[in-house]
Amino acid sequence: MDFTDYPGETTLKTDLTATVDKLKRWFAYFSGGKVNLDVTYQTTWVHSDKKADYFDDQASYKNLDWWSAANKIGQSYVDLAPEGYDFNKIGGLFVYHPKAQRTIHTDLVDINLAAQTKQGNHVIDVHAAPAVLLERGQEYASWVAHEMMHHVGIAGHAPGEGFPFNIMTDQNGWSQALSAWDQFLLGWLPSNQVYCVDKARISDQTVEISPMEREDNGTKTIIVPIGPHQALVVDSHRAGTWTAGANAGAHAYSGFYGVTVYRIDTTKANDRSNESNSGSSTQNGTNDTPQTDDGNNTHWSKFAYYMPVDGGASNPQYDWGNYSPGQKVAYKYTGVVGDSFTSDGVKFTFLKTGDQDTIKISLQK
């Protein structure tokens, strides 16, 4: 949809078709072929007779709370949906804006809007990205994939909110991959791509894992259950099919590779109360001490936290981007050859790299 002060570009058909094609490829790969998207979209602009700020909560709805304003904006978008949009069959509406648009700052995630549609009353989700997405050069497909994954039940925003290694913690990050844990939860990761060993059976095993960003059939993760509801998960990362382009969000230094380890606790909720506070948008903290839930609500409760490299990171501090504290401290949780991670009596040592990354699993001595 375009606006009187931001007319749409003539490249809409090319841009939107490429976006939809990428979304379909993303879901097909990360679901292991279990999900095929059915996307209704048009290749001509829907014209609003309003200026863009009509759809901004602060500009047009200053005296309303956020949700009330969001519902009004969401309904306005629904009102402008073309005749061919059958809301008997549509559960989510994503609004695409002109690339020059810099006025709408509302990050519209209007969940369960009780909308009035041309087919009657329907409960739907309405999404429209803020101008900051365009300012960052972010890929629209990544943003849509992130929001759609919430709809299929993935909590997201952990481990490491703002970290660039998982599309659910940063849809503007370097990696557009879904974490191995999220894939595992959904039944999207085949059992032959998961190396799972109970803590009681650890005996200095060495395991090769393949980067999450690469499309292949290799072992993608190591999972070590450490309790009835807890586990340690190891993922590998490097450039591949599912890393963002040079102008789309965070970037790694040339030749980057790395391993991350995160601790899962399925009894934890996913408190997002302070994620947007300035300087504290990562639950792992902006210093060397990871932020954890101590049971007294001193810190946020998250279902997962990254483990820092033992003794401090040995790889250089590199710039993943300058808008997210998570990206600035990600190197402290990224292991290279020779590094190790220790948690809950289990030690993971990064032995060597090549086409795969080799990890030794041992008990802490």
C-alpha cells in the first residue's frame, strides 16, 4: 500500500515476487519440506488517500494506549484490502510499504484483531513494518518469516535477544537461519540431523556439526539433556545460503565461523518486559556477565541463555552492527577452534573446523 506523500515504486512486482519466493524457499527448507506457504498478494499498489502518518500511532493516536491505536490502524489496513482478499481463508495480513517511506514508526504487530472485513467479522493478525526496517536496509522476507514463526508457536527472542545468529532473536541479523532448538521443537529437524546424548552417557565423544546457515543434510546440532526440563544445545554458524546480504543488517568479518552453546529450560516463560529499554535489549547483558534468572525476578525470565566462552572469547571483537547491544557483545558467546564452553558439569571443546566443526563432549573435571 502506498500513500499520498509516498507513492509506490514501479519495481513492486519484481520486489514483492522475489520476497514471496524467498519466504516459500525459507519455509520449505527449515521445515524439512513439511510447510508450503499459500500467499495471496497483488503486484499493483493499493492507494491510500491518506498521508503515511495517518498509520502512525504517535502522529495520529497520541491519546490512545498502544493496543487501542494498533487496533484502529490494523482495521484501517483491513478496510483497504482488495476485493480478492478472502478473509474466510486469510489468517494474517502483512502490509508492504514504499521503500522511501520514513514516516510510520509503528511496528504494527496487531495480534488477534477482531476485524470487520468484506466477508464479515474475523479475528486476524495484521502486521506492518516500521520505517526503521527500511532505514536499516532490512530484507522484508526476514521480517515476515520472524512474525509468521510466532504464529506457529515459536516464542523467539531467546537465546540472546538482539544476537545475530537466529532469525527469531534478530530478523535483521546476519543469520537468517532458524535455531536448531526451534526446528527440533516443531519436529522440523530430522532425527538423523540431531546428535543427542544423555549426560550420564558422556565419554569424550567427538561430533561433527554443520552450520545452520548452510543447506545440507549434515548433523545440525548437539543436544545434551541435563534434567527433566533442561538441555544444552550446540549450533555452528558461518556464511551460507541463509545469511543476510551485505546491505541487509549485520555482517561478519571475512572468513567468520563460530560455535554457540545455549542452555534451555522449558519451565521458563519468555518475559519481554524490558527488551526495548535503551542499552538493555539483550537478556545476556552488555558486559561479560550473562544475565540469568535468579528466581527472584531480579532479571528477566527466558527459556534460553547463551553460555559465554570459558575464560573469555579468544576471537576478535567484530562489529555486527551498531543498533543492537546484542550484536555488539555476540563475540563473547562465540567460540572458535581452541575455545570451550562449560555448563552444568558438561564441557564442549571446539577441536577443529573445516567443512564441518568438530566438538568434543566431556564431563567437567
